[in-house]
Amino acid sequence: MVPNSNVWRTVVIILLPILAISILSVTLSLAFGQTTTPTQNYVLRRVAIWDLFYRGMVAAFVVGALVQGSVVYVSWRYRESNKKTHPTRGPSEGGT
């Protein structure tokens, strides 16, 4: 039994953003992580705020790109000139 390709597309569309955001969050937290010594236990609010902003922007761009890709795919797949979009019509329904 061969799985339906639409099911796989749906799974990929759902899991890809979650996977991408989790990998990016782990990668960014490791890249910007610092070891603290007892004399450096303070937090620079300006740096922390920009860090949150950049993380949010990365997530927003990833989600936006996936949504835009989905919209382009759906509009291309179900366009009016695509013959696969419309079911075949019989002679009584005005089809050719």
C-alpha cells in the first residue's frame, strides 16, 4: 500500500516550521551563550531585548516564507487554466 502524497505534504507543511524554529532557537541560544563568572551575573537589558527581537524576526521570516510558499502552491495548483482542477463533465453538463 502506497501512502497518499497529499498526506505526506500535509505532514511536511505542519512539521517543517516546528522543526525549523526549534533548530534555529537551539542554534541561536548556543551561538550567543556566554559563560558567566561570579562577577558577571548581571543582564544587559538592551542586549536581551535585541536578542528576543532577532529571534522573533527569524521565526517570523520562516513562518512567513512557509505561508507565502503555501499560497503560491495553492494558487498555482488550483488556477483556472489547470485542467486537473476541474472534474470531467459529461455531455449533459456542457463539458467538451
